[in-house]
Amino acid sequence: MKNLPHEIETKAYISPGAKEYARRRIDLEHALSAIVKSGQAILGGEVWLVKKMAQNWTGLIPSSNGAPPGVWSWETEMRKNNETWNKYCERTHSESVKSVSELKVEEEAALDVLPLIWFNICFVEEHEV
């Protein structure tokens, strides 16, 4: 993870294969802010179910009402033609905070998986888009 504070990394789950990071909801807003402060834009994210820290994750979250497992995610809008990179980063932060606050996964997920829920954030540097 480029240019992010060490505590952001140490609180993350890191997938064994792709080395992608995910965070608990309690740490999510701090991570979103750190990403934007580092000059990166947030493309979106998804909710992961992590059964064991050393193992891989799944994006299928069991529901409390017995419905088939669901996928929870969010996306930010693409960069506008006249938008500076900094404004784009700030906007993706605002969009992500709002979108994540509207994800009611903990209210709809099966109770036994609540401690296993993590949030992955997809973000990029300017030269990557």
C-alpha cells in the first residue's frame, strides 16, 4: 500500500493470494481518509467474509432471513473531464463514506458471520487511470 500510515496496514486483513487489503467497519473511515490524503482516488469496494486470517475470503455474505448469500459493494463515479485529480480524490472519499454508511450488511447478514465481515477498498494513483 503506497503512502499509507503504518497503522492502516497493521489493522488490515491481507488476502494471501493477491495481497489485497480489507478493514473492519470501525477502521474504514480512517482508511478512506488516509487513502485520499495520500493522493489516491477510491474506485469503490466490497464486503468480504473472512473465516480465518491466513486463508482467502469470499464475497458471498449469508443473510439472516435464509435468502441466498448476497454480494455487497459500492462504486464511485468516474473522473469528470474538467475535474482536477485532488477534487476527484476528495469526491471519491465523500461518495465512499456515504455509500458505506448506506450498506446495511450487518443488519441483513446472518448473526454468526458478523465478526467475520471486512471491507475491501479499491483505490488508484493518478498514473493508473
